[in-house]
Amino acid sequence: AQSVSQHNHHVILSEAASLELGCNYSYGGTVNLFWYVQYPGQHLQLLLKYFSGDPLVKGIKGFEAEFIKSKFSFNLRKPSVQWSDTAEYFCAVGGRGSTLGRLYFGRGTQLTVWP
Amino acid sequence: EAQVTQNPRYLITVTGKKLTVTCSQNMNHEYMSWYRQDPGLGLRQIYYSMNVEVTDKGDVPEGYKVSRKEKRNFPLILESPSPNQTSLYFCASSPGPVGDTNTEAFFGQGTRLTVV
């Protein structure tokens, strides 16, 4: 069965610290991978996406993620976080070849950045 | 502007009183979905639709109905809401299956529903 695991439920950092949020997935085929961010009281926004090609993808606001196929991972990184990065982050997977139009989401990681 | 629009944004209702949350997209997308978001559980799919008059259950369909009579609209219906349906609901649309190459989903702003 398809599943997405986010290892950190709540991460607390000081401004300028580096960030890495883990995401592992289970799916028996080729996947599209996404990271979404949800700022307090707002809707989901796409941070970045991976379809194919260079496994290191860059998104908005200085975020990047690396797809490691052998580890079924798609970890999110940012070299220096800001207070405005405080939000909840969701990893999501869409299975290639699936006709269900479904995204599988992790449970989310709440990031709190102290100024 | 390309967007997915949900209404209402906030709703408080009583147990058993039928309600409908509307969702509309202006991108001519074939695929539409409803998700609910609960703390610690992430987003779970309720129903999805691959085209007009084609709908199917997602992971948590109990207590919900949907319809897809027009391509742009995909309302979520709660015939008899219960407190365990208190949640944050998101509608999403995509041009095709989100597993397809270069296909991503676009989300609405969410509807926060409280059932008392």
C-alpha cells in the first residue's frame, strides 16, 4: 500500500539555522513528489515538485529537496530559515500510472522558527 | 487568474443539518478531489472525480456525497453532519492524474467546518 512518512512532527529552530525535513514514501512504481507548505490560517501552497531529471530540485523561498531513489526519500532543506518560515510542511506523492488522481500525504511537520 | 474556489471558508453547523461545500475551478481540469485535514493525520482523500459524472471513493468517504454535473464544479455534500466531521476541507483540481508527468494539483483555500 502507498504511504508517506514524515519523521519529524514538530521542529523548533532559531533564525539562520539550517533545516532538513525527512520524507520517505512507499510506492511500487515511478512517482511524482511534492512538498507543500501551509502558513497559519492559509491554504496549501506548492513549495517544489519533482517529476523527473535532476534529483535536486529548487523551489520557492530558498527551499530545495533531493530525491534519492534508492532510499525512497525526498527530504526538504533550507540553509538558513527565517521567522516567516514558521508553518506546517507536507510531503506528498502521486504514483505514476495511477488513474485515481490521488495524492498521498504525510502527516505533516510543524516548523516553528524563533526570531 | 487560475484558481480553485471554495465556499464557504468557515461554517459552524449543528448535527444532522444538511450542508454543501462548493468547489469551482476555472482551469478546465478533468480531475477534482476533496480532502480533509486533521491534526496529526495530514490530508486524506474523501472523494475524487476523473470527469463529468465520474466519481469514486477515496480513503474516507463515509458520511459524504459528491456530484460532478459540470466540469468546473465539484460540491461536497454532508447529508447528516456529525461532530467527527469537524475538520478542514480542501478541494483540489488537476489536468490529469497527479501521477502523470508534469501534472500537479491546485488547491482551494480550504473550508473550516465545525459540527456541534
